Amino acid sequence: MTTTADSDPTMPLPELTLIVAATSKMGIGLRSTLPWTGLKKEMAYFARVTKRAPSPGSTNTVIMGRKTWDSIPPRFRPLKDRRNVIISRSLEQTTSAESQIVGSLPEALNLLSQQSTASDSKTGKAFIIGGAQIYEAALELKQARRILLTRILSDFECDTTFPVVLPESGEGNGWQRKGKAELDAWVGETVAEEIQEETGTKYVFEMWERLD
């Protein structure tokens, strides 16, 4: 299927930020759910960052696959104060004020491009929030410029991994870790620099940007 984004190369595509919590071995899931529990402060950070739009009147977008959508408790769906875009080949494609279902990542980007060029619409930041297949598809695009990583320092059994291995410091695999000041400036708040711990699980907040 050809999308408008495919047929019109002049249409600007949005910059993408991948936001993910992963172990040092880049494990992100176990049996279609998170391997860890009880990280309420980490989840609050995710909510604040993905809600905080860059300008008044604009709305951020969270893009996810069907399994990620299904993993969100129904009472929290769609994620509040964000435009939810769900990628699924099995769900019926629908559009509402808060959520839209599309068949592919190119369709999702095309949708955001159309909204950003509409005179009556203000599109904010675009976040990829999972799962593994959607992360992998996004990383193949030049629009994927940034990864906000919560690095889980405790060991957990995982059967799903993030597609890129990010070393604990410096740079690697085409990505470079940015400093705290740059992280604070981009997310719009002062992020804790020290190791955090909840329910016995330790983690740190990081930001990585593509080198090329």
C-alpha cells in the first residue's frame, strides 16, 4: 500500500524520539509485560516527558504497536493529554480525538506530517514507546534522532530486547550519550543525576543522540 508520505518526498516527516526502559543488556520485556514492577517514579517521569509539549497549544504524540497498547490497563487508555497512534494490521483502522489506529509506521508518520502542516493543528514531539518491532522499524529511519533511556541497573530475566546496544558510557553503535544539561534542556525539567532506587530496583536516566 502506498502512503502519501511515500508518494510525496517533499512532505516533512517528524523527528522521532524513542523512549524506553531497558537493562544493561537491553532487555525490555518478559512474556509481553515489563520484567520489573513498582517503578512509580520512573513511570511518572515517562508521563511528564511525553506530555510536556514544546509550545502552548501543541500536543505530543505517542506511537506504539498493538501489544504495547494492549499492555496498558484499559482505564488508562488512551494515554491522557497525548495523541495516541496505534500501529496494527489486525485492529480496524479508526480515528478519534485522542487515538488513531493505522496499519504501519510510515502511515503514522504521514498522519503526523499532515497534522503539522494543517493550519489549525499544532503537533508537538513524537515519541516511539514500543514494542520491539516498532522500535526496530523506527531505528531504520533517519528521523529517529534520540533515545531517552531509563537504564535498569538490576538484573532481570527478559525475552525481548531493544534493537540497539547502548554502552554504559561514551558512544557506540552510532549513538552518543549526552550530558545532564542537554537531557534537562530537552525534557524540560531537572532530571535526577544520581542512581534512583524503587522496590529494590536501581536505575538511571540517560539521553542518547544519533551521531550521523
